[in-house]
Amino acid sequence: MSEASTLMLGLIAGGTIVLGLPLGRLRTPAPGLRTFLNSTAIGVLVFLFWDVLTHAWEPIDAALGRLRDGTGGIGPVFGYGVLFLAGLSTGLLSLAVYESWMNRRGNLSRPITGPGAMASTEIAPRSSWSAARRLALLIAIGIGLHNFGEGLAIGGSAAHGDIALASVLVIGFALHNATEGFGIVAPLAAVGDRPGWGFLLLMGLIGGGPTFVGTAIGHRYTSDTLIVVFLTLAAGSILYVIIQLLGIAQRAERRMLLYLGLLTGAAAGFVTDMIVTVGGA
């Protein structure tokens, strides 16, 4: 697959995140709609968490097979295993540390008042953002990190001629990115914080832009080591986002919609994977 075609796949996969962002502009979104879309995003991410870890495990599984057959040593197994755990831990814990830092920064900030002081809306420091907007930023960062890993997977798969995997990744990532857009703005919709278009575009760029960048890098520079590192980073950040969205979902009153959304999202991921595999793309 040519580089131009590969970059177009990355653009499609990351660009669909903007489809869900305008829902944050709804003044009074129906509680049932919020619950269903939020839980659908969680369901898709649960599928992708499994799917990404499965592909990240493949080099380890291959190394274990060579060790069992006597054609390889323990070194590759140990090395890939360390990378696997380190990437997963870094992807999850780095965002947890960032979240803690953002919370402390917000608590320490104090509005400047008095004669001649500028209004907080004029200088708009990040620490002045509401808790809901800080959470939206954290979710966008988490999604952006794993989208960078996804872009590497798309670019690497295309570079290796694995068109089937690249197609599955693009379709699956495009699908879940469309729902992740609402996942980003869900904390805002839950408290009635109606963001401006500039804020929504910024969140879309943070969340979806890394897919294109990762695709470009993955198409030029790829290896099993990079695949393990960045896919596990992606899995760790996906897990972080799932935890954040579950915290929002737990406040939902209509539990049946929550469960239906989770099933719908997970089923969409698996069915998409099945259709592309059967089609032999």
C-alpha cells in the first residue's frame, strides 16, 4: 500500500472523532441518550482493549513458540515481556499522574480579584477550567495517546503488506473514534457545561490528530519492538479512558440503557472485525 493511501487511512480513522463532539453543544440532551452513547463508547473501547493487547501479544507468543521448539532462547521472551508490561503500565499510570497533577493545580489556583484585575475569562488559564472541562481534556489526552499507538499499528501493518489488519484497524478505530467524540464531551453534557466550538475543535485535535501522525511514522519506521511498545501504551491509555467513562456511567439512573450500550459497542467492534475478516480485505 502506498504512503499516500496509508496516510488517508490514518486521516479517516482519526477524523471521525469530530462526529461526536457537537453533541457537547446540546443544551438539554436527553439523559437516556447520554447514557446510551457514553456506554456505547465504553463497549467499543473494551473491544479495542482486547484487540490491541491481542496484537501486542503476538511477538511474545511467537517468541514463546520458538522457545518451545528449541529454535529460540529466553531472551526475546523476557525482552518482549518487559516491554509489554512497561508499555501497559506507562500508558495507564502516566495519565493517572497527569490527572493528579491537574487536580492539584486546580486546587492551588486562586482567582485574581481587585481593581484593575482581568476577568478569568479574559486570560482563560487552564487551571480556571471547570472540573468537567479538565476531565474532558484528560479523556482527550488519553484517547490521543492510544490513537497515536493505533496510527503506528495502521502504518506498520500497511508497510508490512498486512492489508487485512490495517483495514480492521481503520474501520474499528473510525467507528470507535466517532463514539469517543461524545465520550470526551460526556462530562460536560452531564453537568450542563456547554463548550464553544474552539474548545471542541481543540479536543478533537488532541484526541484524533495523533492517529494521522502515528500512521505517518509507522509507515516509515516499524518493528516488532515498536509495535509492542506503542500498542501496549495504547492499551494502557484505553484502560484509563474506560475507567473515566465508567465513573460517568455509574451515575446513570437507567441501568438497562447502560448495559445495552455496552453490549452494542462491544458487538459493533466484534462484528466489524468478523465482516472484514470474512471479506478477506
